[in-house]
Amino acid sequence: MKPIVVDVSGESSSGKSGLLLLCSSVWGSPKDYIGSFNVTKVAVERRSAFLSSYPQILDDSNGVNDTKMIQTMIYHL
């Protein structure tokens, strides 16, 4: 199956993080399962390999160090 990328965006305090908590509760403890965009590309690749076929859920793209990283990360995954 080809990778699927879902981007949930909207205004602040509109329930995006709550939606991620709800979705991630299917695969584990939501607070432990959800990652952050404030990581390196290598960390994202390693986490993706570790999770194998499970989804990688990242929250709050405003915390990313380099905005171009998001584009290259999606392309590589």
C-alpha cells in the first residue's frame, strides 16, 4: 500500500490536537504515541522504521526548525 499523508489544519483552538489524541488512541497511549515536528529528518526516518506499518502522527508543525524539512520528509516517506 502506498503511503498516505493527512494534513489537518485550521485556526488555533479548533480541535486539531484533540483529533490527533482521539486518532492515536487506537494504537497506544496518545500522549506517548504522538510525536513532534521539532526533530531531525533522521529521527523521523528512524521512528518511521520502528513503527513499520503503524502511522506516524506528528503534532504542531509550527515547532519545526526548518520548514523545508516537512516537504522533504513527506517526499522521502
